[in-house]
Amino acid sequence: MEFRDFDPSDYWRLAEIYDTIFPERSRSIDEWRFYDDSLDKSKYYFKRFTCLSVASGEVLGFGEMWNPPWMFHPNKFWLDGWVDPKHQGQGVGGSRHSSESSEKTKSATPSCTS
């Protein structure tokens, strides 16, 4: 498995995985874009990762780390992750958490709370 930065072409797969996990709270691609575009990234940290299968290139899941505006603290972050149910229990989520923690360590932020 490998991680890369989220690309706008990934929105369809993000919506598909999220809707599979939470069918009662489904989100359209336009809703995902709206939420992403409405966060002021000059004030709040936001980073989304895409997890891929090295062998097939299939998107297995997503992870994100951000400062929620409703409870902002510059050194505390919200972590979210969604793994395709077909690939749950195979270490994707744990790898995602390690990747996000590593990302914040690189940018010298002192703490990450999940």
C-alpha cells in the first residue's frame, strides 16, 4: 500500500467509500467539494491522503487531518479515515494513522490527538 496527496479526481471514490460506510449520511461529490472549498486553509490546517494498492492501483481508502473551526487550537487536530469495507481489517487504517502522524511531525507541530 502507498499514500499520496488527495487529487480532485479522487472525489468520486471518496464519495463512494463514504456512502458505503455511512449510507444514512451520504454525501455527493459536490457536497465534498463544497466542504473542502469552504474551509479557510490560510487559517486552518487541512490535509487529505489517498491510500492505494501498489499492485492494482485501486483506491483503498482515505485519511485526513485538519483543524476544526468550531474548536480550533493550533496544535490539536481532527483525524478522519475511511477504508473501503472490502479492505477493512488489512492494516489500511493503521497505516493511514501513521502517515498522518508522520506528516504533522515533519511540519514541527508538537501534538496530534485522535
